[in-house]
Amino acid sequence: MATSVRLDPAIEERLKHLAALTGRTKAFYLRELVERGIDDLEDYYLADAIMERVRKGEELTYSLEDVERELGLAD
């Protein structure tokens, strides 16, 4: 899938420099960044969305004591 991205000129220059020094394409490094970073982005933004629902009272939460009792792990 073709996608275009606007980069800050300083980042674009760093990417261009890296590509020139290593003989790889800028697209190679952009793919690497996305592939290596998508897990972290998903973790961060999905957790942030859940925390917002918790703050609004829209998400159920359970205490450790409740979970232990439900699982039969209570003292």
C-alpha cells in the first residue's frame, strides 16, 4: 500500500543522510520504523483510550482483593 508522509525537514534530512551512508532507501527505514514501532504505539494509545474511559467511569475496574477472591486465591 502506498502511503505518503510529511516529515519535518530536519527529520527528512537525517533520513536522507542515513540512507545515503548505508546504501538503503528512505522507504526501507520508514518501513523499519513502522514495523518496529507499531507495537509501542498501539500499547500507548490503546491504553490511553482505556484510561480515559476509566476516568469517565465507562470502564469496569476490579480491586486485587476482588480478583483474588474470584480466582480462589484469597487468604
